[in-house]
Amino acid sequence: MNFQKTRRIGKLRRLGVSVKPENRKVQKVGYNQNMIRDVQDLDVYAKSLKLLENLYEFLRKVPKSEYDSVKQCKKCGKSIPANIAEGFAKRASELEFKRFLMIALGSSDELVTHLRTIAIAVLYLKEESLQLAQDYILLSKRLNKLH
């Protein structure tokens, strides 16, 4: 492995970027798969997309009287992976990447607040809402660690 690749891997590790296990293999041509080449290689990005699926399933159960909360939840939920992706695209600047991670963190925390509001307003969805909020709290912790 040449010096430039080693430097980039070290920089990504200092940022706390983790690589999916299936991407850690070295190809026969000698190319190091340890490098993160696509935003989909980021675990927090994959987790945010999975949580977005869960969020949409949950929001289908929320009554129309809570339409404003549903709309805000969708905006926040979509904002998280979008900001991670945009920050990753501008990863040449470490500060810019961190800035977008902080925006994603803010959206995640805002979404937790909306889910707690739904838990108060719609009692029959309280348990499911709080569980989803807990999942987003874990995502926030991962984003904070990455930052």
C-alpha cells in the first residue's frame, strides 16, 4: 500500500468512519478495499436509511389529526441520510464533512422530539413511538461519535 492510501485510511479512521465487514477484503489485483469510496460504505448512512423505512411504516399508523407532526417527522427523517451523503461528497474538507454531520445530528434530535410528541398525543402508539425515538437516539450517538 502506498503512502497516500495509508494517509487517507488513517484520516478516515481518525474521523471514526467504520467499514462494513464485506468491504475489508483485498482484491487479487492488489487494490485495498479498506477505503471508503461510497457513502453507502458508512454504517451511519445505512442505519439512517433503515430507520427511515421504520419511520415511514410507523407514520402510516398515525391519525390524520397529527398531520403536522407526521409531515415534520418525514422532513427530519429524510434530512438525516441526505446530510450524511452531502457531507461525504464534500469530504475533501474535514470541517465541511463535520458540519454536515452536525446538521444530520440536529435533524435526528429534532425527530426524537417529534416522536415523543406523537407518543403523548396518540396514546395507542406510545410504546412504538418511544422505541423508534430510542433507535434515533442511538443513531444520534453514532453521529456524534463520528463527528
